[in-house]
Amino acid sequence: MKRILPLLVIGFGVMTSGNVSAQGSAPAAAAAQAPRPAGGGGEPMSNDRTGFQVDRFFADPANSTARLSNGGLLTREILRNGDPNVATGPARAVLEFRTQVARATLLPKFSTPLMSLNSQFHFYVVSGEGRLDDGTQSWDLRSGITMLIPPDVKRRFINTSDEPLEMVMTEWPANAMARKDILVRDVALLPFCEENAHWNNMSKCLFTGADGMTGRVLLVMLAPMTMAAPHTHGPGTDEIWTKLTPGNALLMLGSELREMPQFSAFLAPPNNQTWHGQLNTSKTQVEMWLYVAGGNATAKPAGGGGGGGGGRGPGAGNPNLSRDQAIVEQATVKGKPLK
């Protein structure tokens, strides 16, 4: 932790040079040169001053009641639909444009019935093995397989192993953008689409609007002993970050820190004033998050920090990254006919 706190102080640009005038204020030149976090949003203020309640926006499914979903998935809610723009409200109820994000477990050798639901779903397999089918074709499931399931399309999950099948499930209402068939991708085969966004985030784009997705889904990676640039977002944005890797990372929401265990998640506050960013304090493990973003396309976040070009700024190309759709399609898993 001794190496983390100085980084935070430098990142916020509040460290002074020690050259203080007789009136007790730092010289204007030194203040102008002090580093600031990417993303704008004005001077950072404490959560006490803004009245921001961290634990409305951050949650661990270990503290949720277990329920059944999709005919047999054991789900524990992480965040659910609610108004993130009110000062106070129920814990977890902050998703303006999504129905819920939850940890979904299919027990060993269990299966769900072949059924359809009038919602759109995204699943990301964290661990375990199994199979998904739509009654005519099937897809093998294992860690790193991700699925976009449209509304009113039949699906069935089967756990073929002696271990639980663990997934992150995101649900949102049906809309005109939804595709008509199940889309499955192998994350390991996808190219990187962002480098050093918000300082250190490396990303793979799993699904976008071209796939019938309202918003986009990314796998975001943070290298050992690095942090993401603190920044803010404005009204109309909807960024959900769910921790995929085991162990704890650190989350900064405004002036407070929280440990982020596996399957915990937060919504980036859309209030233009609460700074957020993650820190990877491990010396060996790359931390990973499932990032689901969407919201009102006409509303723009304050600042941004990433911009175009994979975080290198607007218009700055990145020769190391490929967004070629043909390469992306190589990661699409074709269904196998059911026997």
C-alpha cells in the first residue's frame, strides 16, 4: 500500500512543490504545472462534500440473496435497475439502461429447460464447462466464451462437468437493435482493440452495435502494478465494470477505496463529479473486468480520457491494433448441429 498512496496523490495533482508564498498559497505557476487526472470534471471533491454514497454504486454478489433465473441458473444479483441520478436510493439500484447484472451459476450436471425470454442477455463464462443450444445447434462453453442472446430466442444451458459453470449475466429490455440469432465468440481469438486507454487499460471488443448490441461489451485488462486514470462521466452514460479475475483489486470511487473481489461490480457514477479508477496492486496477475457500456447516445461523458485511437487521443492511429472485421469474425464460434 505504501506505493499506492503516492500514486493516488500524484494522480490527483494535489501534491505541492514545497515552495509556499508568505501568504501560505502555492505559486500560480506551480499550480498550473501540477498533473491532473484524465477526463475533466472539475476539481475533485470528497464524497462527504458531494454526498456520494459509494455502496449504492458498488456491490459484491456474495451479499445478495440467491434466486433462480432462466429456468435453473442460480443467480446472485450484483447491480439492478434504478435511478443513478438521485442523491439517495436503494443500494445496488443504479442501472438506468440495464435490468440487472448478476453472477449466474449452473450446478454440476444440471441443465435448464429449452426456453425463451423477452429480454436480451449477455453471458461471459468465467470458469467451468458446459454447452449452450437453441434446440437445433449447440456451442461448447468454457472460460472466455461470451454469448449474446436476443429476446424470444430459445436457449438451454447444460453443465457437462463435475464443477459449477460460473458466468456473469447482464440483462436489458428488448429493442429494435436486437439481432435474431445467438452470437457466440471466443475471447482468446479476438484481437485487441484498445491500448493504454485511460493510461493503462488494454481491451478486447467483444460485442458492439454492429452485433445488435445497444452499447458495447469489452474485456478490459490492467497489467500488474498499474492503475487506470481517474476520470468522471456525465448524465446519460452507463458503464458497468464486473471483476472477472480471482483475488482483490482496488477501486477508487471519489474519495474512498474499496477492495474489488471476483464478481463484484460498480457503475461509473454519471454525475460529472465522482472520479473513478481501478488499481492493480498485484506484482504478477493481470486483472480483468467485463465492461458493459451503453446509455443515451446523445449524452457525452465529461472529459473522456480515452478518445479515439485506442486511448492515444482523437485521430491518433495505433499500428499495433487490428479492428479488421474479418479477424473479429475468426473469433465467432459456429454452432454445431444437435445430434
